[in-house]
Amino acid sequence: MNQKPGVCTFCGTGCGHFIGTENNRITRVYPSQNHPVSKGRLCVRGWNIHELLDTPERIKKPLVRADGGFKESSYDDAVARLVDALKKYPPESIGFLASPRSSNEEQYLLMKLARAAFKTNNISLDSDSGHRASLNVLHAGTGMAGMLGSIEEIRKAEFILVAGIDITRQNPIIGSEIHMARRAGAMVVTLDSRRTQIAKLSKKFLQVKPGANRLAVLALAKTIYDENLSDAAFLSAHTEGFEKFRHAFGLLPDNEVSDRTGIPAEEIKAVARDLAKAKSAMVFFSSGISGLDEDTIGFIYNLFLMAGKVGKEGCGVNPVAGLNNLQGGYDMGIAPDLLTGFQALEDTAVAKKFSAEWKADVPAATGAPIYTLLSDPSSKLKALVVVDHDEGIVRYADAIKKLDFVAYIGAFKNPFAEYAHVVLPIATYVQEDATFTNTERRIQYSMKKIEPEEGLLPGWKLYAMIAGKAGLSWKYAKVSDVMDEIARLTPTYAGVSHAKLSAGFGMQWPVDEKNPQGTRRFDIAQAGRKLSFYKVSDVFEVPAAKEQFPFLLMVGKAQHFWHQNNLMKKTHIPMREYNATLMDYPEGYVEICPRSAKEIGVRDRWPVRVVSPHGEMRVDVKVSEDVKPNTAYAPYFVQEMISRFLLGHTEVLRQGEDATIPVRIEKV
Amino acid sequence: MTMFLIKKADVGKIAQELGREYQVYGPMIEKGSGQTFFDRAEDVAEINLSAPIPSNPPKSVVFPQMERILSYEYDRTKNTVKMEPDYEVTPKALVGLRPCDLAGMLCLDRFFMGQEFVDEVYLNHRKKMFIVTNTCVTPFKQCFCVCTDSGPAAGEGYDLNLTDLGKEYLVEVGSEKGAALAAKLSLAPANDSHLALKKEKVDQSIAMFEDIAVDSKAWVSRVMNRVTTGFVKDDVWEYIGDQCFECGACTFVCPSCSCFNIADVNNTDCAGCADRLRTWDSCSYEGYSRMAGGHNPRKPVEDRRNKRFFCKLSYSQMKKYLRPGCVGCGRCAWVCPGDIGLPNVVTYVRREITG
Ligand code: SF4
Ligand code: SF4
Ligand code: SF4
Ligand code: SF4
């Protein structure tokens, strides 16, 4: 039999699969029936992953810049150039842009390389880095910097809220679990501005006006408070800081809620009652590429906490990671202010522990995320190391071109490599043993399936080689030694080893002495502390359409992430599927409802001009019932659209999915 | 019909003997996960005739998930093209095929070889094949072959058919190749009492469906007429279509589904060289039926769902397959994220459930 177990590495769901090989090539994939997360299911991406894993579009040789082009080189030479280049600069001028797709072992070593060898804290995750917002809220509130619930417990939830995430497209198998729960009788409620598939499959759909998610969540909380539906005993025994959150209720103008959210007051109240009376409840949201902002997530967490739906079976405040090892990236300390397991860099005891293990000092100077540095014209960044860029579009290309030195490390061809001075190939994730941590904190082992091409190094060996040239001596005999070191330094990973992981379907952190088999969900009984309400704002400005700009334009990034994804472009069938919309609307589109289309006098695929106070663009319209009158939706996936129009609105876009731009739409 | 007996302890000899001439495939249990696969046996002793129905359909032997069917080289300077068809010709033996899966393969035969054009790639996989089927003396949770006339015992298309009679297997011969193998193994002859015992076993198995095959209750015959005549209300299809995640799984796991895609991939090791790949495809994908110029005859997802169930459940498709396209294996119900496997769809259509 030729079926090797592993994990799908497209999204953060972490579905189990089997890979078949022939002559050291990947030829097929099949779902793992007994996997606790996916239970025999895969989505369109997962079912076609063998197309990616067999792509010829790989980087196979080290390359260095010469006479305006690239010339093939050796690891020895290319690594020496990289180290020499970086050594020229002070730490504040060096940056590392890590990939949320790299394995835990590779993430960890890159983090160690940045800090131990090049003394910089300028390190951050590429793509989807908004996940941090969720982790901040949950860590401050409960001490757990990850999903509080568990995918396996979705079918135990009586109430499920899906807030602002097109989950059947982004993480389809989690969407499937929610759908199954709904079919078994759970009260599933979707809160979104667009009618997504999960909205259609939900029992209730609250179609909120763009930008008013926070207000809607607050209104839910206020109902629970006004009607005295919260669990007073739970609140006093297990929580602190409710008084401060309650303060926000007084500021909510009751009579305006329905007008500003676009949802009838009675519908909000009914959902609040559903939530309060359910024995168990979960919420799913995304703070990814353009998920919700930190403040809105704070409101959602507070709502579930006051309803007493945290730390019990079938409960969970659940951020959803869009990329396969995004959670693992944060676990491995890929952030300017973090070490592994969300340990604070500024905690001197922690820094000392790392310095002792590394036999090298952890730098104390403040670092910054790479995209912050690239967007800041006065930044000192001069040299950048990028690993496996995930997108087909390179943002901040102008700033990147101005850097003195760029190194690209990756397994697959990527447009980012065009900006590099040194390109270093690494093996793909099926060519080495590796672990990945999915969105529910499940650390999973993926066994090597095929040998790397002749002479090609896996990432961990390359990083050790770079460290060696930089004067350090890292002695890892095998990749599992790296995990052993992670376990020594990281309380939440303390009990993890490759040997333990390879026996089953992974373990959810914390894995420690108290929980040797891992921890399925956050448990109030084990918390050993009071849970705090998150400090949220008390200003509820909702973007309002104005006379000259009567439409609220939402910019959807997450939904279209896969259209322009670098890996997706190396497949045949998923690429065709993701491009199907693009083929109908090659220049992108703005989606409006039939009533608005009629008012403007246009039909599907007719061109229009979208005008905002800051710019304008010409696109085709897509007419659909999925948006409400006077709201419009533009997908963020067409290069042209991004550079022509949306980049002029970067401030707005930074705010996440709630970002809305008032616009006027005209027939041309 | 000639019949023989083989002791349970000796049944492995069939695969062993076949292993001399054929590449042998059969059901095997993956140790780490307990999942059954129908796969190539590196060691024929791995084949486990009492394993449950394999999670994957055996169609991958004749119709692999991804297969290089051609390579070509274009020489720019001379303006010439060299083409090499890449056929897999090794003779293959399938040992322990479940009856539903054999029925599925016969559907594929009729699709790939029984129409105007014969598919050479498929033909080469299929032509020298030896098939040993295995009667299901107990059904499994998701089975409903009784409703689709494809099990629990095979009727035609095998070289040898095995039925577990308790201490021994009844070996029914279905072809000359089968007879030759039985002779080579010097099997003991069986008589009518053994055949009667087999019939009893099969009847018992059918009776067990009520209690064991509880996952999939499908009253297929009741909906065939309605699906054929198009007499299914739109909102039933819409209700079904809304639940489709467009993953393609139902097609991939179906022993009788034949959708495929062709893609040419540059071979980066050689300028001007490319491989032609054939891969599984699915009618549930929007891009599958999309034609150049943006016209898509089956754009809304409920129409694409409708196509699959039409293919599985209509009389018009029976003309192609000479039987219903669905062979009752129940796999699509296992893998569907939307919970609209064929049995549920049959129920929705039959009872006009729309929400
Ligand atoms: S849901 Fe995510 S992990 Fe699962 S198959 Fe799809 S892409 Fe892969
Ligand atoms: S569907 Fe019928 S033939 Fe197929 S495995 Fe089940 S019982 Fe056997
Ligand atoms: S339609 Fe479903 S039950 Fe019928 S043969 Fe195909 S996979 Fe099996
Ligand atoms: S398996 Fe289910 S969800 Fe997937 S394409 Fe088929 S019907 Fe749709």
C-alpha cells in the first residue's frame, strides 16, 4: 500500500489526508476518514493538492544577481553573500518576513536566526497577520492565545454565531461542521453584510450594514443585560471587569440601533435571547487578512463572556486562521514583541531562558512588523529576508525596490523573487518531516513523503547553514531535535515531540504535565484565574452614506484571497475554479443589488464609474441579491483595481473587514 | 457453471498465484488510522478480504487521479513535434473487489469503451485485467446496493467470485481465465449444496441491511421517474444546491463517475517539452461546464448538482450504462461537506423537502 498520512497545508483547518507517490513524485490525495477534524472530508483545494505538490514551478537552484539578471550559484556562495550583506547593517536596518505556511520547526529557526544571529526584532508574518488581533484579545482575557473552543466540539454547541466570515469558502470544512450542527438542530446565526453561503444555511441571518458589526454585537450584549439573562453566579465567580464593559451599554442610543445596523430591533433581541438560553455557544470570526478589528473582537469576546459561554463544553470564542500555519507562526514567536508560546520578549526572565538555551543574547531593542517598516518612508530598513511569500501580488513593491538587499527563500516560484539579490531554494513540506498547528491549536505531524531533488536542502538545514556562516554553531542532527528545543522553551508545547505526534492525529496545546494528551478547549475549571472583560472603546461611529456618496462600499479581501494566491496558481483545477468569477469580470467588479442597478440604469457586466472622495475607478457591475440596497461590494483581487483605486484608501483598508468607503456609482 | 471450494487459510494463494503474472490490487487496512484502501499490494499478504468496503473506489486503477498520458517535444528550429503516448500496459489483477465496485467499473467500461470512441488510455489499463470479486456476507453502514441492483453479490463481469461460507470460500468461475487459475490451484470442486448455502448467505446479508446499513436509506426507484422526466420542483434543487460546497468529493469517490480534465504542463527540465496530464474532475465545479466566451449552461450551483443526480438516477443515462449510474456504495454520503450524499438527495426529491 502506498498511502502516507499527512495534513492539508492550504488552510488553517488542518484536514487529514493521505498522499500517494510514484517514482518519488506525488500522484494523488485522499481524505482521512478517521481524522477528528475533517472526518473524511476535504474541500476543492484539499482534493487537488497533489497538483500543487507535483508542479514543475519550483525553485531548484540557488541564484544570485549578476549583470541585471540571475545566475545559478551554490548554497555555499549564495549563503555567504546573504550573510555578508546582512552583516553590513545595524539590527534596526535588517528585517525578516516569515511565511505563515512554513512548518513550526522552520518558523522557530527563522525566528532564532533573526534574533540570535542578526540581533534584530524586525520580524513578522506575511499575509493574514491580522490574526494577532484575536490572539491579543483572548490572551488578555483568558491567558490562552488561540481558539478557546475546538472544531471537534462544534456539534456540541447549541448556538453558533458566524460573524463576518465567509466560512464555507475560507475554511470549508469548519463551515461543514457548522452546517452539520445546524442540521442536527443547533441555532446557527450569521452576522454579515453580504449574504454568504453560510448565511443561506443559517437559521437566522442578521444582514448588518457595512461597518456596524460592533454596534450589532453591543446591542446583543445590552439585551442580555437589560433582560437580566446573564448568569450572575458565573459572572461573579469567574470574571472581572464587567462594570467597565457595562458602561458601554449606557452609551448605546436604543432608538438608533436598528437604523444604524439595518437590523430590526426585535431580531437582535431574539438572537440575544437564543444565545443566553443555549447551554453551549460558540462564535467564529476571522481577524485574518481583512477580518474584524481588535475592538470588534473585544466586543464579541465580552458578549460571550457575559453570556457565560466561555470555558465549558461546546463553548468557544473561535478566531479562524485562514492559512495553514498562521497559528503556528505566532506560537513560534514570529512577531517583534513575542517569543514562542506568546511569551513576551520584554519579560526578562523569559529572555534570559532563551539566551541561555541559544548561548546568544536575545536582542532587547524594539522591532517592528515588516509591512509597517515598508509603509513608513522614514524607516531604516535596508535589508530584507523573505520566506515563501504566499501571494501572487507583491505589496509595497516600490519600497522593496529601494532596499539595498533582498533575499528570497522558498520552495515555489514567486514574483517576490524578482526583487531579490539572492534566491535560496528549499524543499517542499512533503519533502521533510514537519509539524503544523491548525486554527484550533492542534499540532500535527506530517511525515516526509518524497525525497527532495538532488542537492536541495530542507529549510531547517538551510537556516542552520546560514547560522553557521554567521558564526553560530547549531547542532541539530535531525528535524525532531528542533521540536525538542521548542518544547524546552515553550510551556504550551512542553510535552510535544515528533515521536508522540506521529502516533495519532496531533495534540492541541497546551501539552504539558497537567495535560499530557493536550487540551481540547479552554476549561474554566482549570483556568486558575478570573477571566477579564476586554477593554473596548465606547465610540460607536458608524460610517454613513452621504448625499453625494450614497453607497457604502465594502472591500472584501479575505473572500478573494485564494484568487491571487501563489500556490493556487500552480494548480490546474482549483485555479480554474477560483478564476471562474474573474473570467466573467476580468477587470474586477462591484457588486450591487438589482434595485440599485435599476436606479443607476445598468445591467450585469455593464461598466460603471465608482467615485469616492479620494479617487475613482471604472469597473463592471455584478448584479446580485447578496447585497442590500445602497451597499456595494468590491473584491480585493484584481491587481489593477488595487493599485488604481484601493491603495488610495489604505487608511480605511487597515481597519479590516469593517472598512467601508462611501462612494457614488455612475453609469458610463 | 463450474464452482470450487478453497479453505479460508488458503484463500491468499489466489492473490499469490496472480502475483506471478499481474500487478495485484486489493483491499488493505492502513495501520495508523484503520482506514481501508483499495491499493496496489507490494506484498499480496497485505490483502484483507474481510476489510470493510474500501474508502476509495477501485476506479483509480483504471482511471488514476492524475496520470501522464502523453509527452511531447516541440523543436522550434526544425518546427517539428515529437509525441509519445504514455500508456500503462502492465496487466493488473483486482482481488477482493466488492460487487458494487465491479458494477461501477462496468459503467466506466461502457463510458470509456462502449461508445463511438474508445479511450485508448483506459483500454490499456483495463484490457488484460483479472477480477476476483468478494460477496458481501454482511453489508456496511452506508451501503444501499440492494436498491440499485448492484450487490451484495456480483452477477457478471468477474473471472472468479468468492463467497465466504464460514470455514471455506465458494469460488465461482466466470471466465476461461478464471477456470485456468482454478485448475492451476487444483481447487476442490463444489456442488449445489454449496450454491444453496451461498444463496442463504446472500439472503441473510440482504436481511441485515435493515439493521446494519442504517446510514443510507434510499428509495432509488421511486425517484428515477421524476428525475428522468424533470418532474422535480426547482426549489428542491435549490435547497440541495445551497448546501453544496463545490468540493468535488462526490465525483471523486464515486466508482462510476468519469469526469476528467486535461492539462498540459511544461517540463521545466527540457525546453519545448511538455507532459499531458489527465486528472479527475467534477461536474460540481463551476469551471467544468464553463465554455469559452463565458457561457455556462449550468451556472447556478443547483443546476450542476442536478446534472450529477441526473447522471446517477435517470433512465436516459441507463442507456449508456445499461444500469443506473449509482451503484449504491454510499461513499458520496461519507465525504460530502454539505450532507447531500445521494441517499439524502433521493429522500429530498421523494418527499419534496425544501428546508
Ligand atoms: S478546509 Fe483547508 S485544510 Fe481542509 S482541505 Fe480545505 S484547504 Fe485543506
Ligand atoms: S454496497 Fe453492497 S456490494 Fe457494495 S460493499 Fe456494500 S454490501 Fe457490498
Ligand atoms: S452516487 Fe454515491 S452511492 Fe451512488 S455509486 Fe456514486 S458514490 Fe456510490
Ligand atoms: S461532495 Fe457534496 S459538497 Fe462536495 S461537490 Fe459533491 S454534493 Fe457538493
